[in-house]
Amino acid sequence: MAVGPATLPPLHPVKGFRLGIASAGIKKPGRRDIVLMELAEGSSLAGVFTLNAFCAAPVRICKQHLGRTGSRYMLINTGNANAGTGEQGMRDAMSCCEAVADLCGVPVEAVLPFSTGVIGEPLPVAKILSALDAAKADLSENNWEQAASGIMTTDTRPKAASEQFEYQGKTVTLTGISKGAGMIMPNMATMLGYVATDAEVPQPLLQQWLSSVADRSFNRISIDGDTSTNDSCMLAATGASGVLVDGSDYELASLFTEALERVMLSLSHAIVRDGEGATKFVEVRVESAGTSKEALDVAYTIAHSPLVKTALFASDPNWGRILACVGRAGIDNLDLDALQIYLNDVCIVEKGGRAASYTEEAGQAVMNGEEILIHVVLNRGQVTERVWTTDLSHDYVSINADYRS
């Protein structure tokens, strides 16, 4: 179950970035569950990672390898998170990196590992190593859609986005994929996300832009309030287009960062739309806040409320639940008479209570839709923040109750 169309947009190949997919049968025999990504020599790579203290072994190794030498390969496996596995997990992740390094003729520090799946089980290293030759043989610039499927776990559909823009007669491409449907409350990015561009971007600037855009996209989604042990989002720049984006040209930098934000918003919204058991795609917008923190405090209090989320699933315009969330968000000196709350463009709360113009029929019409805006106007300042979330359905419980079976 997911919200919105399942079709992927056209995915433009990125010069200097190849993807190969293979089957290791980690969780299901025959499933294509290994993805190898190859960056052209001289590429720059940036990453943002989970803030969960129990971060997985591959996350720890990625942080160690990133920036130590020219990054050339990323290896992703699904079906096993290699998290909560102690020092054996570190050795297993390194064994996979060493095998890729030997196969491809690069230093081990040039290989970054990623894993997603069940926590606490030993990584099936032998299965992964047996699939590496096939993954390398499959490397192609045209394999974005296949890779999007290859990194899925409880996802019901692949997630991908692509953008191009022209600058002084040259075309710059950005294409990306992501995965995630549950355990989504990132403190950096999403479960797994990979974006590549053929622009040349110095690594420090690439890292700066990735962190900034991730904070406005992947860091603003929540399905269930759980932050994964394995969250990673990577941005690679191959330079193969011949367009240097170093920040010195404001117009070019703006074109690039705007395209990057569109790609990452699309990828992050796709995760929400495919949230486990989701039937609603919900934007919580808090505007006229005094600070970003208080806007996000209100937005996340609404987005995480089981009572609000179950009302959304039932298409029940129980606006009192939203009002209660705003009241318990911890905003000092909140003027209840000054704020308004809306469902789409239907005002439900003003002057401290139910809006005089509100009717149950109008609220019901909004809640019957698949896409809903919960809009809170605090009238305290100039700050606006947005968070995207889902409802909470019977299927969410069933999916997670059966996850390891």
C-alpha cells in the first residue's frame, strides 16, 4: 500500500557513475540484493549518516573511509543490517570491502559498505562475496532503476528522481535513488540514499551542500519516529560533464543546489508515500513561528502523535487531537487566541477554539483525500518549517510484527 502513482520518472544516466546489481540470496533465494556503485577516478564524495549511537558496522567504516583516499566503489546489501553485531560485524564489513578492493584493483579505503535489513544477525559474508563478480560484470550507467529495486527491503516500490539543467551549452545531470518505508525518523538523511551528478564539485563544498539540503528534505520526514541504525545518504560528483561548480559563479551554484534540492525532496517524499501501511501523505506546515526549533517542535508533535495518525487513517476530522498537540509542544508563552489551525484551506481553530466557519462536512472532505495539509499559523514570528509524515494503519502493525518471518 502506498500513496500516489508508482511510476518512476525518466532516469538520466550520470557520466562517470556506474551501477551493477546481483543476487546473493541473503534473505530470499534469487532476490537481486547486492548493488555495486562505481565512481570515476577523481570523483568527489560526501555523506551524512545516522546519529543513532548504535550505528551499524558499515556506517562506522564509511565514516573512516570517506575522505581518506579517492572513493571509487560503494557496496550495498539488503536483507541484513550488520548492526548490533559488535567487532565481528566490523570484521565482516571490512572483509566485503577488501574483496571489492581486490576485485577492482583499488585500495580498501576506496570502498564504502552499506547494509540494510534485520538488526542483530551476523552478516552472511560468503553469500555477498559470491555475488561480487556478477555485480561488477553488470556495471552500467543505465542501471538506476534496477539499483532502486535492488536496495529495497519492506518498500513496495522503487524510488528514484532525476534532474538536468543547461549551463553555457553544457548539460548537468543529477540522478538519485533511495529506500525506506519503516523505522524512518532520520537525524541526517534516510535509510539509504544515493545521488550522483556529473558536475565537478570540490569535496568540502559538496559536503556542505549535501548536509544543508538533507536537513531540509530527508531530515524533515517521519513515518514512525524511529531513527535507524543504518541511515546513510551519499552524494557523488564525477566531474564528467566538464562543468565546475565551485561556488564562485552564483547563477551556476543556484542552478545546481536547486536541482539537488528537487531531487532530494522527491526521494524523501517517495519514502513517506511508501511508508509501511500508509494510506495518506501528510504535510505538517508550521508558519509564523519565532524560531525554527519551536516550529519543528510543533510539527513533530503533530506528526508523531498516534492519535493524530490513527485519525488520519480513519479519515476522521478529529481536530481536537491536532489542537492538543499544538498545546503540548512546549512552546513558551503561546498565545492561543492568536494562532490558527487549518486542514488544507479549511480553518478548524481560531481565537482559542473551534473556528466559527468550520463545518464537519468541510473537515470530512479534506480527510477523505490521500494528500492532506495540516497547517498551523502561530503568529509569533517569521519562521516556517515543514515536516512530511503518514497515517498509522493496521498494515503498519502487521508488517512490523511479521518483519523477521
